[in-house]
Amino acid sequence: MKIICIDRNYTDTESDEPLFFLRPDTALLRNNDPFYIPAFTHEVEAGCELVVRIDRVGRAVSERFAHRYYGSVGLGIGFTARDLLREAIDRGLPWERARAFDHAAALSPAFIPLAELGGDVQRLEFALEVNGALRQRGDTSRMRFGIDRLIACVSRYMTLRTGDLLYTGTPAGADAVHPGDNLRATLGGCKLLDFDIR
């Protein structure tokens, strides 16, 4: 099972294709378990994003057929060790220490069938609250690369398998979290994530 993470999908980039990186399955944080800030960083940032679960094996998937490869969506929160990421970018190093560490990818316990959300994956709204205050608001219609385009592009380079998770990118508002914070995320008004930072 792969965790495929899209970067800069709500901002302008010079790339004609989506930018993506991978996280290992050990990065998953499930069941609304608390997130413990690792000892190796002093600056952890959290960003909420729509997650698409892949339902069938696909390689070099045509964009017009990509909708056949998923049927439900959930939410995720990606954690980044921002201090380590700055260092990696400055020195031209890989990003794994900053983004692929254990429990860096929170995943909602439930996925919702698209049919229950209106059927259009590009017309979904989600939000993240931190300590009850709105931190992020996302609208999939504002993605630079839509879900079907993401699946087509990623599958050009690697085979998608049943159970793979596509974290589709975070809108503006990702920011630092601290011990004692509570994170709550909703999709279409349904609460899918609710856990604490320790």
C-alpha cells in the first residue's frame, strides 16, 4: 500500500504535471489516535486534505477512465517537520525526514461514498478547525489538478494498487500545531477527524 501525496495543488506552479512524493505505510495515524510531536523537530505543521482510496489496479490510466478507480473519499492531515524541510530544500536533499516519518499522515476512520456527497469529486468542501477555530477551508473545485488528472499522471510512473491512498493536497492555511491542540476536520459537514496533539 502506497501513500501518494500531492504537493502545491492549490497554488500556481510552473509544472505542467502534479508534484508528488511518497510516504510509507508506517506514516499512517489511524482511528483518531493522538499525534505525538517527534523529538527530532521543534516546528510541526499540519494541513488537511481530501484523500481518495484507490479501488482497483491501474497503470497508465487514461484521464477519461480515471473515475473508475475510486468510489469513496475521506480526509487526511499531513504533518511536516517544517524545520527539517527547510534544511532539505536549502541543501537539495530528499524530503523523507521531514514528511515521511511515523504517523505523519493522519487518516479518517471512515470514507464516504461519493454518491452520498453529490457524486462530483470536484465539488466537495472540507474544513479543519484547531481548538474550535477555523484554520483551513478547502474546495476541490479550486484544485490546480483534478482527481482524475492526478490519477492519470501518477499512474504513468507507478502502478496504482487496490488500497493505495492519494492525498490530494492542502489548501492555504496549513500552520504549526502544538501540544494540547485539538484538530477537527469535516467533509461536506460530516466530522471525520477529531484528535489531539501531544
